[in-house]
Amino acid sequence: MSDERLAERIGVFEEYANGGLAIIQGELNAGTRPMDVLLDFCRQGDSHSVEDDDFDEIFGRRRPETRS
């Protein structure tokens, strides 16, 4: 990872993280049980996949291999 774009990458990460946290907070404010909110998000995440090209664009590197 190049240090010259590190600040930009950190900023992008923070924006995505804050956006995700705002979505979670909105669900929690709706009166849903916290564990149900987290489980629903996990289930939704299982139905989506991030392509390697998307991962490269976001993180600037190849996705680590996962163990099966």
C-alpha cells in the first residue's frame, strides 16, 4: 500500500464505516432488538459478494485467500 494515498484511503474507509454505523443506528432506533438487527445484516451480507476487482479498487490490493 502506497503511503502517498494512505490519508485518502483512511478517509474513504471512515466514510463507509460511518455510513454503515448510521444505518445500524437507524435500525436500532426503530425499536428492533439489537441482536435481530445484527443477524439480519449478517444474513443480507451472505447473499452479496464483492468481486475481486471491487476489492482491489476499494483497498488497493488483492483480497487475501480464505481458508475453506
